[in-house]
Amino acid sequence: MTPIDKIQTVQQVLALNPLNPKSILASAGMYALWIVIFAETGLLIGFFLPGDTILFLAGIASSPVVVNGLHKNLPIVPLLIVTPICAIAGAQLGHYLGVRYGIRLFNRPHSKIFRREYVDKSEVYFARFGPAKAIVLARFIPIIRTFLNPICGILGVSAKRFLVWNVVGAVLWTESVLLAGHLLAKPITKVIPAEKLDYYLVPVIIGVVVIAAIPMLVDIVKKRRGDKRTPVASGDRAGS
């Protein structure tokens, strides 16, 4: 590495903005992506990281289209192989933290992040839909995909069972978003300037999250309607 290359590397590191996915990819490419995915799913303090957006941008950067502003083209094969592994490993770490430290993680009365109510709500959620559906769907919902992993450990989901559905959810999440960016890169870059991709893609990612959450929302509505009808029906039978 020449002195000029070293200077440029230092400048990229100093200019790194952990909340800006384009800045993250420009700093260290695939390695930065893998660190973000692992940290967001495994380290509880990583809930603020832009996992969905950086996956989509990495998919665009892996396409044959030359994308000015992302600084480098990323090879798609390593992305598709290593990224889900990082997501799986991160979630397993989160599950282990829940098993290891238990409810103490969320027994902080003055904490705005680690709240006991998250565990209580998750217990109801698990009872309604089961761990399998919860683990898979949570991958597509920011923040929830961070905190659900330790909560699974707290609620007694075994490591083996968690691993099975963790793998399913991680592969579906990472591969679908990466491939969406890879395949849509050409039409997107014709409409949106590359230097503004990270701004315009936020609504797109929100749309993806909403679409992914539709089955869960439909189930919630059905369950609530069923819960409301059941007491009425039993009351009518008692009076008759």
C-alpha cells in the first residue's frame, strides 16, 4: 500500500458515519456490511444500525451497473454466502445473551431501551403465533430483529430450535434484500442519482418492511376478532 493509499484509507475511516449506509459501504465494503449485520442482530446496542438499507445498497453495488458514489463494486457470490452467516451468528449470540443473563437484561426500571414490557409483550406474541413465525418475521422488522433474539433465550426457546428458524429467517431476509438490490440496480440508477440513493431508498425499505409484516398483522386482526367473539358466544349460551 502506497502512502497515498494509506492516507485515503484513514480519510475514509474518519469520514465514516455509522448511521449512513453509503458511508459504511464506502469505508470497508463487504467487511463493513458483515460487521453491521452481525452487530445489529447480535449486539443489543446495534439496534440503531441501518441493516435493511445497507443490504439493499450492497446488492446495488454488486450489480454490473457502475454506481458512482458507492466507490466499489462488490462481488455478489461472497455477499450471498457470508452475509446470512453473519446474520445467523449474530442472532445466536443474542439468544445466548438471553439464556445467559435472563430477565436481568430487561430489569432496568430507568432504561429507555431494555424494558421489561418488551418481554411481557413478546410472551403474548409467542403464545399467539409461536416461536417459528415470530423468529422468521422479526428478521424483516428493524429493532424487533435485535431484541427478539435475547427474548427468545429468556422465554426458554431452545438453542437448537432457535437455530433452525434463525437460519430460515436470516437466509430469507439477507438473500431477498441483496438480490432485490442486485436485480433492480439498473432501473433504479436510471431514475435516482447514485449520490442520493440512501435518501430515496428509505421509503422503499419501509415499504418492504410493511409488506413483510402484512401476514403478521392479518393474524393479529384475526386473533383479536376471535378473542372478542368468544366471550359473547359463551355468555349467550349461559343465558339460554
